[in-house]
Amino acid sequence: MTMKSNKDTSNYSSEGSGISSSVSRRTFINSVAIGSVALGMQRVGYSTNKKEEVIQGFEETVEAPDTSNEWVSVSDRKIRVGLVGHGLCKFGVRFGFQDHPNVEVVAVSDLIPERCAEMAKEARCEKTYPSLEEMVKDDTIEAVFLATDAPSHARHAILSLEHGKHVASAVPAVFASLEDAEKLYEAVKKTGLKYMLFETSMFHADLYAMRQIYHAGGLGKIVYSEGEYYHYFGDEAIPSYKGWRIGLPPQFYPTHSNAYYNAVTDHSFTEVSCLGMPSSARQFQPENNQYNNPFGSEIALFRTSEGGMSRMAVSWDTPGDHGEKGRIRGEKGSFYGEYKGFEENLPNQNRPGLPPGVDAGGHGGSHGRLTDEFVTAILQDRVPLIAIDMALNMSVAGIVAHHSALKGGEWMKIPQYTF
């Protein structure tokens, strides 16, 4: 596999217009200097309020038998997997690794002993480790799923890759730090191991249909696209490891919305102007959060690598309708819930089938499909669907977008990652 980056398209200056003419991606990273937030390992989930029993996004998806293609086994081999992270939403076991016919969950890990024990029971696994740092020393483990806290995703992925493990990671790929993006990119390139971001929007029925139609030529070049991720946090701080969710800058968690362009087209965003809306909620008062962040909502306007435009919204402080959604318009057609355009012979838009015993799961029925895609990519020794280039292009665009919002919407160049 050959990997490369477009180093001459990452121009940025922290002064003036925000655009300079010949700056490498590494120089761009140093000039922004946002830095990483090096927090610990425990991943926790979130809820709309303390009384709700079902966490937003984790509603189980019930599918009709004819809404997906038939699953086809590609191997009888079982991949030995380690699961890490069992927080509020029990994320590590929510994606069905323990149910996949080509997986043996050989170990689990969580920093909190009680949660680790519960995780082992749910994953039907006897071996436990007190930390990822201990788990990665286990040479019997081939791959890990990182359901840890977002600020630690890049660090944990790099550690796992360096110990010879394929990596599946919860979103985002990197958090706050452009330097971490560079380090993760280099780790995947150096090791040659599989890396996949578990971006749930990829396997939402509408986005997957958009993707199939786009790659069959039914949409043409994308002129305009929209993505939205709404999740109401409210005034109270949401429980999270070392408080990483308290006052979270919306565009630090951008992949659910950005996927409605990146995952449809495999293209990227090249520059951004983003505006943030100050929030009256306590956690979004800058003195009350570690990010000095005042924004509960951030709306980004991106220029795409195709020359089109995208509007991507992330909001924590607007109650009501929630979830991930998007729309897309191209030169040959559009998709707003359904396709309308010039193409008459549309491709199969049904999502991949699920292995026996693996549920579709939450986030629009994406959980089981993400796991099967990662496992199948390892078995077939191919690039996963949401590999390091798409993972970083989705995540890094949000980091730069937040920086733009702090500067009142200043246009800024975005680093580019490609194979």
C-alpha cells in the first residue's frame, strides 16, 4: 500500500487572511498549535438527560428482511480481538465483536475494575487487563477496538499499532491536535497495519445509498452538501472521563456530520470558514471548561476538493430533533431522502448484510456493519472502507473549523491526507 500526503495544499498563516502561499502540512500544524489533550483511557457515553434510559444514537434498529444484501462469508478464520472501554454507554461491547462468526474476543480492558468485570461478562471473555498499556503486550491479540475517551484515541491507536495490532477506533480519529493527526498517519504508514474509524454515519441507509449512487455516476460532481449532528447536552455537565465532554467544542466531534460529504465521495474539505454561537449553558462558559470554549453550536462552511461547498453543523445546546442527517446535490442529481436526477439505471443501494447472530445495533443500524467491514478487511487483506485518509480528513477539518470560529469565521486551509 502506498500512502502520501498533499503537503503543498496545507497552507495557513495565523495572521492576516489566514492563507499563505507555500506552507507544508507540518508547518501548518505548528502554526495552529492547538495541541493535544492527553487524558486517560476510559471511554464513557452520554445521554440527553439523567432520566433517559436510552442514550441518543443507541436506539436499536429493527430492519425488514429485504433492506440489506445477503452476507457472504469470506473465511472460516477467527480473528483474535481485544476490546477496550466500558463506560456509561458500554461502547466496547455495543458493536457485536463478540457475536461475529469470524471473531474470538480474547481479552477486554477498562480502568475501573467493576466495569472491566462487567465488560468481560457481556463479551463472554475470561481474560481481562487493567489497562490498554498492559493489553497491547499480549501477542495473541491481532486487533483491538478502542472505545476509549476521545482525547486518547490517537495515542491509543498509535500504541496499539506499534505493538502490531490492527486498530478499529471510535470517533473522532484525533481530538484537538493536528500534531496527533500527523503522528497517527505516520504510524499507519510505517506499520502497514489496518486502521479503521468506526464512523456510524457511513452505514446509515441514506448515506450508504448516496455513496452507491455517487460512485456509479448518478450524482456527478457534488456542487453542495449538508451534514448535521444534533445531540442535546443541556446545562448540566455530562459524565465523562476527566470531564472531557464538559464544554466540548462542537467541531472537535465533527465526523457524524462531515461524513455526509467525505464518506459519500471519498473526497475532502480543503478550506473552511466557521461561526460559533455562544451558549448560555453553564458548561459552555469558558471559565467552566478546559477548552476555554464558549460555543454550544458551530456551523462550518467548507470548500471541497471537487470545488463545491458543504455546510456542516454540530450542536449541543439545541433541544428537540437529534441525530445525524444530511443532503447532497450534484450536477446530475440530488439526494434528499431519495434520489432525483437523470440516472435511470441506479445501482444496488441496499446496505451490506449482517453475519448470523450480529445485530444491526444503534446509530441507524451501523454498529454490526462497521464491525463486519473491519473484520472482513483484515481477512481479505484489503484497505478498510473508512481508512486513515478518510478518518483524518473527517476529523482534522473539524479541528481547523473550531479554530476558525475562535477567529470569527476567518477562512483557513485544511491539511490533506491521501493514500
